[in-house]
Amino acid sequence: MTTQIKYTFKDFQSDQEVRWCPGCDDYVILRSMQKALPQMGIPKEKFVFISGIGCSSRFPYYMANYGIHGIHGRAAAIATGVKLANPDLTVFVMTGDGDSLAIGGNHFIHVIRRNIDLNIILFNNEIYGLTKGQFSPTSLIGQKTKTSPYGNTQPPFNVGELTLGAQGRFFARVAGNDAKHQTEIYVEAQKFKGTSVVEVMQNCVIFNDGAYKFWTDKDIRDEHQLYVEHGKPMIFGKNKDKGLVLDHDELKVVKIGEDGISEKDILIHDAHNPDTAIHTMLIRLKNPIVTGIIRSVREETLEEREAKLTEEIKRESKIKSYNDLVFN
Amino acid sequence: MDTKTNHRSRKKPVEHLDHVVIRFAGDSGDGMQLTGTQFTYSAALLGNDVFTFPNYPSEIRAPQGSLYGVSGYQVQIGSKEVDTPGDKLDLLVAMNPAALKKNLPDLKKGGMIIVDTDSFTNANLHKAHYESNPLEDGSLNDYMVVQVPMTSLTREALKDIPIDSKSKTRSKNMFALGMVYWLYGKDPKYTEAFLRKKFKNKPDIVEANIKALKTGWNYAETLELIPVSYVVDEAPHHEGKYKIINGNTATAWGLIAAAEKAGLKLFLGSYPITPATDILQELSKYRQMDVIAFQAEDEIAGISSAIGASFAGKLAVTTTSGPGLALKGEAIGLAVMLELPLVIVDVQRGGPSTGLPTKTEQADLMQALYGRNGESPVIVIAAKSPADAFYRAFEAAKLSLEHMTPVILLTDGYIGNGSEPWQVMRLEDLPEIKPPRVSKRLENWRPYDRDEKTLARKWVIPGTPGMEHVIGGLEKDKSTGAISYEPENHEYMVKIRQEKVERVADYIPVMETEFDSEGDLLIVGWGGTYGALKAAAKLMKEKGYRVGLAHFTHIQPLPQGVGKIFERFRKIVVAELNLGQFANYLRMKLPQFRYEQVNKIQGLPFYETELVEAFEKILKS
């Protein structure tokens, strides 16, 4: 890339009318992504957006890039084919909790296991939106939906735990209304070599409104949300006076300045630690809710391993073409 | 006395045969597939025409001696063209009582049986559900039984070779092979060379196997029970280089050839399923030719990854068998809607559900044609023989790429696993493949603009600057390609996708018949039954009937000229391995004709003799 074209977010807007419900966090996600792409230093024609089915999956139509609006649950599998066929492309998978964790659960775990360099943006609204309000694999126990009128009896997946269980190397979580951090995280997810999973806690204004308000509303979010950054102490609160410490193998919220606790006692976030123990604790924490890049561990990707092996076989093999094969 | 095809002279009188059908049968661990393959290669290298069919159980290693653990390998060798592995056996090699019991019904009256008497123990007889020993109770009086204590003779011959006792016993298949080589005057030198190569780091194993092979040969020579030996003369020599190839390998090679011819890389997204797995395994070997063989987490991921690869500009393929085709249905619909090239290979097996995984059937035809939601037309073609699978795979790729539509290629377990000589094709001698692929900017281009003749849209590859576009499963506007729910636009798009497939009839060969072009009976078939139907037609001709054979490799669209052929025969019979799916399809497409049916649904191919019987019955009625 010698001559880098300077893009603005407008270069990534398509001429299609955006048809999400007014007030939906999906608008924030769209704009944040359109702002993130110009920062990546990649020619526009090399981006590919692949989606499945659901509200989230309308996303590619609104981008002025290459894309496929696929079938329910299969975005990760389609994207796998795109990336293996041409590793030079930058591939995003735009998906939801129903698309990726229910019908597409198998593809979701296997794509993560293989560590293909895909960027999965998972819109988690804990509900089925496009089919108008049934419980999803992330809906809470007791949640009343059209198919659980007396309360949901099925326990939810935690997206982060599922990702780590599937050998996930990169996991980030971000609030659906947090445009600034979304843009930052999308850029980092793209930079990361390997499968990156970004869980966007996206509010569905129609069928599950307020699901995240207790930690995302502007006036209270500083007290209930901890945005972690690698190498920095895990401090939160409006006055930056709260933090996390490790106490008897458990994470504990402490107040800086109380009980002799000072800033240097606060746990430093190590996103690069291959061990999943603390990352899992951060993912499971209920108050504060942890956002930011929780895990980012570089390992060889599938494409890198594939390319290396192919190179090796090519060096050794006398068969270079079809004619060599059949006249062998 | 003929010694021409014989590296050492045999001392007994020699009888000449046109063709001979042999089956090697034993426990699934007895090495019968290897034994059969070796015999086939030697016969072919010595000039015979050959056609083989392995018959193996679903169980990988069923309990020793059990009926359901019997593995068989059948081969027909001939001094004339052979079209099938043969109906009835001239020789059955049975390594244990279960193999005898299971295969005896297929042996000709008066045929020869070679048995390993050492395996006829009370325990094995019991496992094979024999009440008394068939070698002693007179139940085999109609056959020529050659009783050989094969295990003990092999062990005795190998007693000085320093290998374990199990390996000695295991060499008995080479003893059996040696006997059969003697019987038909086949030089064992190719097998000796094969063994030296296969076990090149295990000289003792090489020695043991070759010793067993020679001991078997010599034993047959001296055994008084075998009064004669046979010879099947060389078939007429064809120019060029031949390879014995099974249908699955031929399919894989046809795809490799098509990719190279089109200047594309080959991408296979697949999931293991019997009997299609061999194609995935074969293509996994060719990284050096940039073949990407991706073993996915399931059937759906197999085809979905292939759709992604097709979007990214590769020749994309997915391979499966019946149940897998069912799982891929929705994704095939997506490929129809996206109008991307994609080859779907269905190696049919007995169904429904898990059905008969290792047996053959032709019952996926309707699924291939119509097994999707909505109006979802695809090109459907079918390979007629193991070697033909090469050409049909090549053609499937060509049609898919040039017409921008999915193609389903139907083969089946019988031709996938069966093998015959294939004349090796040079890449230069295969037709050109010219996909409408675009990797530079075009002015005024829209994603669903179509070629006037083929109706194919352009294949614009991601990475091409200025051509960014999104395609998807939602209905799209006929001109812009944007999402459209307009009623009339949808009808237009449904019709144009159908029309695009129908126009392929202009790009495939006009229908032809073999044998008579008019007469009493037209035999109609499709796909893997070709060999049996051809053999039956030959027999009908020998009996003086005026018969034609119209064998279809193109199902959707049908080739041109079918009606003109059909009207020249008094009767039309459609013979297929299902309840009449192609017959019903023809009733829909060409309703002016009356179709008789011959159907078999036993997981087995047609036998030529049963076909002749059925055809004669139809002619008399």
C-alpha cells in the first residue's frame, strides 16, 4: 500500500434506505463501523461483509462494500469460504444472538476453534427481533417473551464464556449505545490476526427495551461499567475511585482510598495472558459489567498454517499440474 | 496349449473364455479389497478389459466370521468390452463359512468355489448360521469345490520367515491370489512389484507375501482337483494410455482438470459421508496444485463455505450423498438466488434417512430436481460409468461457470466405488471453459445484468475496485439487484432463472441412441445403470429383437431431440434403481408417450439377465 486513499465514513454508506426501527442501537453500530473502516488503511474493495438472517444481518446492504446477505446461521461458514479462498480480503461477519448462537451455533464455535482471521460482530439483544419477539439463547431465565409468556425456562449462554470455551483468542464486549468505544474496538478487532468476537450489547427498543439500561444509561453507566484496556489498572466510577482486585481467587470491587487501598493495588488488565481464568471472571462479572477488549492472544491462524503447509508441499511435489497428475 | 499371456507355462490343458466373473470374499479384515484390486490391475495390464465392484459392509471391523462382516470384491475380465462387473460368478473365493454363505446365491450352477478349509471350524460355522458343514453335507454338489487348507499351508510355507504368527496368517490372501493367478494364467509379477513398493521398509513382510503368492500358484498347479486352467485373451488394443479408475477418483480429477482449464483455483467444502468421502480424500492430496479441500464441521458449512469461495472467485464444489444433499437444500437455494457457480456432487446411496449407506440406488433424482423451497431450478446431470464421471464432473464445472448457476452432478455408490479403464485425457484435448468473470472496473455495470444468449450475469470478484456490491437471498430488482418485493418483478425473476437453466439445452449434445434407431423396444435409463442396460441391450440384439438404448446423462434440462427418438419405437421402457422417478419426470416433460417401467430397489445394481427377462416380458404383453 504505497498510495493510501483517504476515506471518510461517507465512502462506506450505500444508497439503500436504512430500515431498522427508530432508536435502535443498530444505527450506532452502523455509523461506528463506517467511522472505523477509514482508520484501517485498507482499500475499500478489500472489505467483505457477510451476514445471516435477522435484524443484524441487514447490515451489509447499508454498506458500500462487497457483501453477502446469506441464510440463517451460516454467515460464519460462508465467510470461512471467502477468507480461505482469498486471505487478502478483510472479512466481517455481521450476526445476532439467534443467528450465531442458536441455528448457527455449530459454525460459530468451529470458526473460533480454527482461528480464521474473521471479525465477528455479534449484536446481542437477548431476543428475536425480526420474527417479533421470541426468546433467544441469550434471553434470561424468567424473561417474558411471545414464546415464553409465563417466563423463559431456558438458561442463557454467556457469549464471552462460549467464545473462550471454543478456544477464542479475541473477545471484546461493548455497549450498543457507546459509539466511541465501538469504533475503537472494531479497529482493534480488524488488526488482530485470528478470529475476533465482538459482542455488542444492543438494545432492542421494541421487544426487549431497557435490557441493559442498568449499566448503559448515561447517568449511571460510569458506576456500573468497567471499560478495560490492556496494561492499565481496572478502575471505574465517575470519580475513578473504584477498581478490581484479586482476593482469594475471586475478583472483588474495592474503593480506592478506603481500607488502605491505593491505585497501585488495583489489578492491571492483561488481555494477552493465554490463561483464561481472569478473562473468564471478567466476562462473568455482573456489577460492574466489563467492556473493552477482554482477551487478545495472538496465535497462528488457520490461513497462516494452511499457507505454510501448502508452500512446503509445493516445494517437495513433482506434480504441478493436471497433466502431471494423470500422466504420472 | 496357450502360454502367450503366461510367464511360466502351466502343465494342464487350457480352456479359452470370452469373459469371466470372479468374487473374492472374506472377513472385512481379510484383505479382500486389496486382493481383488491386485487381480484387476494384473488382468488389465495383461490386456483384458475389466470392470469391478467392491461390496463391503458398513461395519468397519465387524466381529470375525460374522455374516454382516463379509467383504467382497467382484471383477469381470474379458477379451471383449465388458460393461458391468457381471451378474453370476464363475469363481467364488470364500475365506470363511460366512463368506461362502453370503455369496453362494450369486454363483453360477457348476461354478467353482475355492475355500479355506482351515476356517471351517465349528465356531465359524455357527457364526455363519450353518447347521452342518456345507463342505461335508452335500449341499455344494452342484458346484466344483476346491478345498484348500489355506491358513495352514501359508503358515507352513512362511515358517522360516521371522515375522509374527498373525502376519503369517494374514498372508493367506496372497496364497488365494496366487491360486487364482494360476487358474487364469495371469503373471503375478505386477503384484510382486506392488508388494515390494508397498512394504519397502519391511523386507520380511515382502518376502512373506511373495512366498505366499508363489506357494498358492504352485499349489494350484499340482492340485488334482483343478483339472484345467483357463485363459481370457487380450481385448482389442486401444491406442493411448489407460488407467483403471473408480468414479469418485474420476470425479475429483475431472474437477481438477476443469479448474485448470478455466484458469481458476479449486475449492472443495465438504463433510465426510459414505460413499462420497473418497472425493474429499482424493482432493485433500493436491495442495501442490492449489486445491483447497476444506473439511467443514457439517454438510451445511461444507456448501456454505463453497458459496463463499465462489463469491471470492474460485471454482467451488461441495460433495455429499443423499442425506447430505437434504441438509444442503437451503444453501443450494441461496446459490440459485445469488446466481453464483457451484458444483454439488451427490454420490447416491440407498435411502431414505440413513438407509443403506454402502449400497447403491438412484432415488435422489427428485430431490436433486425439486428438493428445495420455492422455484429453485438447477442444472442436473448424471454420470453413466466410473470413467464417465471424469467427463461429467468437468462438464458440471463448465456449465456452472459459464451459465452462473449451481449444477448437481449425480453419481452413485456403484460407479463411485466401481472401476474401469479410463483413457487418460490431456488438458489440451478438453473443451475450453470461459466463465464471465470480471476483475476490472466496467462502466454502467449492474449486478444482475445478463448475457443475452445464456442469461448469465457477470461474476464480479471482491477486490475489484469500483465494483462493490451486495448480493443476497432476498428477491432482487431485475435491473438494479437491490431488494425488491414487487409482485411482477418476482414473477419475472422466477421465470428468468428457470429460462436460464432451460437454455442450457443449446449447449449440451443432442440426444442420441445406441443400437437400433427404430424398432420394438427403446430402453431408457439414466446415470449409473448404463453398463447393465447396454449389456442387456446386446443380449436382446443377440436374441433378434430390434432394440435401442437411450441413456440420459443430462436430466435438467433434457437434451434436444428426445421426442424424435421416442416416437420411432413401439414400446418405451424406463429402467432405474428407484420406484420410477425418471419415468415420472418423462411423463411430465413428454406426456405424449407411454412409459413401461423396470424398477429395482435392493441396494444392488441391475443384472443384465434380469433386465432381459423383464424386457422380454414387456414385449410379450
